[in-house]
Amino acid sequence: MSFIQLAFYFFAAVTVFAAAMVITIRNPVKAALFLVLAFVSAACVWLTLEAEFLAIVLVLVYVGAVMVLFLFVVMMLDINLSRLREGFGEYLPIGGLVAVLMVLEMAIVLSTDDFSEQRLPRPEAHTEGYSNTKELGRLLYTFYVYPFEIAALILLVAIIAAIALTLRKRPETKYQNPAKQVSVRRDDRVRLVKMGAERKRDES
Amino acid sequence: MDLLLTMMQSWPDWVQVALISVAKILLILIPLLLAVAYTTYAERKLIGYMQVRIGPNRVGPRGWLQPIADALKLLTKEIIIPTNANRYLFLMAPVLSITPALAAWAVIPFSDTAVLSQVDAGLLYILALTSLGVYGVIIAGWASNSKYAFLGAMRSAAQIVAYEIAMGFALVGVLMAAGSLNLGEIAAGQAGGFLHWYLWPLFPLFLVYFISGVAETNRAPFDVAEGESELVAGFHVEYSGMAFAVFFMAEYANIILISALTTLMFLGAWHAPVQTSFTLVPPLFWFLGKTAFVLFFFLWFRATFPRYRYDQIMRLGWKVFIPITLVWIAVVGFFIFFTPFGHWFH
């Protein structure tokens, strides 16, 4: 067994283990952290396929940004665990049925001729100067330029829609106006009052 | 020595490769950890002088052994784990915090030949690793079971996610100028005097990158994550002894890393500023000298600026830095493709 194979089996095993822990562990914060582990080990598997760009972007986007926000929300929500566990036995049969069906479907699809060794030959190892990043960029901006641009546009629309949905002016919320804050003068905030000295009233 | 070499050649290949790699890693890590120790000393001394104090001067001549004494003290202190803290995550957080800070050094070229690993996607690797550092902070805040620590963690998470975007866009500009993700090639593209450094064509991106770097490392004036006056010590308020020291080391290793990266991408890396007899000075000297210069700014900032308010930090990140980087990327692209001045940006 070569080193690459050893690395592949190791990272694949870690991925499967982490993915299993995500759904079985009780603590939601730990589940999110196991999801991070699953992402990182999946990225390592991609590295063994010489797809270093995709691997690093997976870590950058999912681990570095998406999961941070995910953890943020999970920690803030303080989810009640016992409530989540309540329906477990009730849903077990139907959930198990769906799982078995999905495994069967995948087995049927993957055992067809389309996925045989003849149709999908083993990818050849690339030469020394091969750069996955350059190759991907070239393909995305030449051959797949229209699908790529359309995907970008859909994302942009989604971003604007998400912001438009959450951005609502509530009358009771106070907003800061940085321009006003910067241009504020002392006279706007403090008023100096001239007055005569107070004298303590004599007791006698 | 000769005997040792002949002995080594008789070993299998992978043992030799592993041994040489470990030796190289140690060659980077040991000076780095020493630099971390003495950065803390430099910080205390410099801020001392800026505030007309003397700073530490008791341990050793002029206080030179102060960091060693600090390390010894922290090593011998008890690590207290708070009641109801999540034990494993509590102890894992410092490790998660220092691992990316050290691992990122694998792709940093110290001179044209001295680099541990010539990764083609080096810039992406750096970006990915610096974004991982936030996990240590978040997990520490959550696992401590303390509201101060948790508040610090939440602030830090929001801040790092915001500034990472600006940082990434600033690096896109560098990538356009250099035409490569390889840090060695980015540095090589700036050869020939200080006028060829990317500092000039990418000046706005340089500013954005450096300030985002200060924010990303949770340093003053962006240190709301540990703001002493509000949150005691923020996310690491419950940590003591070596666990605290590891957080401390991670912070300083990150500062040095950001300084080194700024040097690499904007200040001409190991190239001498003018093409005279300066080029006879070894490239490593230039690299370390420039890094130390950038590092000085981190300490200077801390002594100079008051802390930003939380909403000001968010505004600066999202509404100022990100638009600046987007506009400048467009400007760089326009100049490279549509005008004869493209060579200014290369």
C-alpha cells in the first residue's frame, strides 16, 4: 500500500467517523465541531486527488466562514436537548426505512454500466508542473463562462433578497449616524452656565 | 559527521525525508518561539518608553531574561478548570488556536531558497489557515462556561468573519499583480528596488490588508474580544498557567505571521530596497528586518490608539474596507487589460 492510499483510507475513515458523530452526539455544539472535522478530512481526501484548489476553498469557505456562523448560532440558541430527543423512537421506523431506501438506490445507480471501469477510466497522475488552480480557472472562464456567470448572478440576487428580507426599519430601534457622530461639537452636547457663587446659609 | 551521513544514507528513503523535514520544521519553529518570547519583551519595553516608563528591568541585564522568567512561571502554575466547564473542549481550545498560527509558517519563503514547502496554492493555504484561528477563540469562550468569556468569543467571531472578507479581497489584488498563488513567485515578482514593490500600485489594498491583519489578530485598537476594561480578559478569562500561555503564544505568532505576510506581499519580501551594495546583504536579513519593522507598528498602535467601539469596528469592516478593495480590484483589472500602463501593476 502506497503512502497516498494509506492517507486516503485514514482521511476517509475520519470523515465517516466524524459524519456519524455529527448525528449521534447529544451536544449540538460538539456536533457542529464534528461537522468541521468532517469538512477538514474531506478536504484532505480531495488533496489526495490533486484537487488542491477545491480542497483549500472547502476549508476556507465552509470551515472558515460558514461553520463559524453556524457555531455562533448554535451557541447563542442554547437548544434544549431533551425536547430534541423526545420523538426519537417514534420516528425511528420511518427514518430507518428512508435510510435503507437511499442506500439501495445508491447501490443500484452505482452498480450500472455508467460507473464501470471502462466508462470511467482511472484518472492519470498529473505531471510536475500541473496546477489545479490554473486549470480550473481556465475552464471556468472559457468553456463554462455562461453557466459560471449565471450562477454568480443567481447568488447576487439571493444576497440582495436575503438583505432586503431582513432589512426593515423598526421605529423603536435607534440607529447611529457616523457622519453626525464625527461632526459633533462640544457646544452641541455641553452647555456652560454662568452663575453667581452659592453661599452657605448662616445657621446663627 | 561523515559517519552520521553514511549511516543516514543506509536508511530507507522515507526515514531520511521525515528526518530532514523535522529538522527544517525545528529550524523554523525554535527561532519563531524565541521571537514570540522576545516580542512580548519588546512590547513591554517599547510601550514603557512611549509612556515614559522603563519597563521590565529586573531579571537579567536590562531585563533581557524577563520572557524566560515569565515562561518558567507560567509552566509551573496550576491549570484551573472551572466547574461546569466542558473539560475536553476547554483544553482543546488553546491547541486549536496555536496550530494554525504555527502551521501557516510552512509556506513562508524566508529567502529565494529557504522555504519549507513550495506550495502552488500557498496564498490560499495561508488564507484558509488564518481563518481557522477563530475556532480556538470561540471554543474557549463557550467551553469556559463564563459570560465574560462568551461575550469575548461572540465579538471575536463577528469581527474575524467581517475582516476576513476584506483581507481575502486585498489578497485578490496581490494575486492579480503577481499572476500566481505561489508566495515565492509573488516575492520574486517584486525584484529590483523599492519602486517595484506591490506597495505602490496596490497601496489601498496594502492599508486594508494591514489594518485587517491587526483586527484579525485581535490586537489594539481592535481588541474588543479581550477588552480588559469591559470583559476582564475576554475569551481567555478562565485560563491559567500553560493553557493561558499557549493562547498568548498563538496571538504573538499570529502577529509575526501577519507582519511577515505584509512584508512578503507588499514590501518586496527579501529584496533590498535599492540596487546598490545593499544587495550584498543576505536576503534573509532584509526579510527579517522588514518583518520587524511592520511588527513595530503593531506595538506602536497599542500604545497610541484607544479601543474601537463594537459598531465602529463592524462599520469599518463591512462599509469601508470591502468597498475599497472591490473598487481597487476593478481599477487594477482595468489598468492591466485596457491601458498601456499595465506594467505598473506587475
